[in-house]
Amino acid sequence: MPEIITYSLRASHNNSDEYYQTISAFSTEVLAHAFQQVPELLGSFQSWNEHTPHISPRDREETVFELLSLGVLWRVYTPSALASRAGARRFLTWLAVLRKRSDILKPGVDLLRGWLGGLLSLHKKPNHPAVPPTLKNMDVLLEWLRASGEFSEDVKRLKAWREFFASLSPGAVSPALQEAIDLAGWFESHSLERLGEYTGHVETFLSNTHPRYHWREDNLFTGRQRVEYHLNMLGSELLNRSLRAGFLETTGKIVIVPPCLKAQTDEECQAKSTPYGERCANCTPGCRVNQVTRLGEKHGFQVFMIPDQLKVFSGDRPELSPGHSVGLVGVSCPLTNASGGWEIKSLGVPAQGLLLDYCGCSYHWHKVGIPTDINLNQLLRLMDDSP
């Protein structure tokens, strides 16, 4: 049994097959409940979305996931956002932009962001119920999320909701925001019942290990609450449904895996560098990247270890799949899979997400790193040409 740091899709089982059955059923339940609990809010947003050309269209899965994201992030982070200073938020936002633009400055920027981020997170009070649901407070939350550097894709999507709320009559704004917050409250309790067996170690990690991360750049990322794991598990499933049709229309497939999936250290791994990430050299039979690569040779898909920028897959890439359109399967932990799906969608690339069965990379979670794993059955199901 692999070491469990925060979550494990296997729970007490030998594989994660049961998890994928559970998340599929729970996602269907969440969709149905959302349209029962807040039908007017969802319907009003969908109607507004249809008549607002500059906002990208959302289907029902995306709409529900975005509304839940707003409610969950509001409940978890708004107290911290309101306790922070506007100047600090603006400076952190500038640092987050600088970090993406300059690899040379990145180490120094990370040190500074870790220090300032530690100051901001001192006020974190998860699930604080007393923040008034106003547009002003939503603006502060979005600014804080952007400043953190961890929620850039979420902020892009939630800005549409901010514009939607602003289009309502003044007396309707707070009740609508409160509906989103209340829906998130329902989700938190029900997701704990349905998905809690997969995230049982999150609280232990937050209590015993995470205090040592206080001044690290990844303090906020690694300190995510249990409900955020559940939200992103749901998001990965809902975005897969939303993007499924476009993915199935592609004739070439690529799987992007993280380095933590390989058996060897960076120094020992013989993978070859390409513009699209590293390609496995089949040096270690027991390496999961090697096994996925060989599975790809059998089933007609390519495998790369993740590139620095997903945008290398946007546009026409005939050298990847001559004469064919390309769809991606992105492999990552729950905390990054849904946001990665939003990012790759914004690039116009049809995609599906696949979760690591558990985390273990040395960048965030483990001192030396432990090889992670994926469910090969689920990977082949994603590659299957059925809806």
C-alpha cells in the first residue's frame, strides 16, 4: 500500500475503480440537486450567458461547477481576503505575473511570495459564515484569489459571474450570492459523506505537516481544505463530461503525465527532451510512465511528461499527429486537474482529465518523492470512442 499523504482514490481498495464509479454517480446527483435548489439562479445565468456575446458559452456542467466554485471559495477564503491589505494583494498579483514571465527571476520571486503569502494566510479562517454577500466583498475575494497565484483560471471564469451579478437589480444581488454560498454548504456536507473516504488524510496533513510550509511559496496550494479536494474531484468529472464530445472528434490522442509518475529520479531517468515534454526512453520496465507509453503504442496514443507550457499544444501541430486533430488527456492531482482543463479549453484543445491515484511529488508533498500511479482502466475508458 503506497504512503498516503493527503488523498488516495484507492481508499482501502487495491485500485481506484470504485472511486470512478462513485464520482460519476455523485456528479450526477450534484447536477440534479443544484437545479432543484437554485433553478432560477442557474436559469438566469444561462439566459444571460446566451445573450452576452463576449462571455464564452457555458453548458450546464460548467455552470454548476463554476457556481459551486464561487460558493466554496467564498466560504473558505473570503475572511482571509477581507483581512488582507489592498497594497499587499496588488504586490502579490504583480509577483505572480512576474513569476510566469521570467524563469531567471522565479527562484527569488518564489522566496518573496512565500514570505508575503505567509503573512496573508495568517488570517485564514475556513468556513467563516459571517461575511456579507455583496459585490464589494466578491471583488476583494477575486483580487485576493488572483494575488495568491493559485486561482488564475478560477478567477477568469468567476469574473463572468461577477458581471452577471452586477446585471441584476440591486436588491437581488445579495440573495443570489447567498444562494451560491448555501449551495456550497450543502456540497461540503454531502461531498464529505460521498467522497470523504478518499480524503481522510487531508486533515492530518494540515494539522501535523503543513505548519512547516508557512513561509513556502506553495503554502496556499498545499494548505487547501478537504472540501476543495472534493470540489476539484467533482470539477474534473464535470469538465470531462462537458468536453467529451470535442475530445471524441479528434483522431490523434496525447497523454500528458507529471514527472512524479516515473520510477527513477530526474538524474537517473533517460527520457528524451522534446518541444512537447519529455518522451520516455523505456529504461525501466517497472516505471509507470514506461508502461503507459507502451500502452499508447498498442492503443494509438502518444505520451509526454508535462511541458513547461500547455500552449505548445495549441494551434496546428501536424508533427504530433500528421493529418489528424489532436486531443489531450491531462494527468495530475485533483487540486490542479480542473484548472488545467479550463486552461487547455481556453487554448482550443479538446481534452479529458485523469487524476493521480495519490500525490507524492517532491516539489510539494514528500521530502524525496514517491512514485505516483494512475488507473489504466480509466485511461482506456477515456480513450474509448463512446460518449
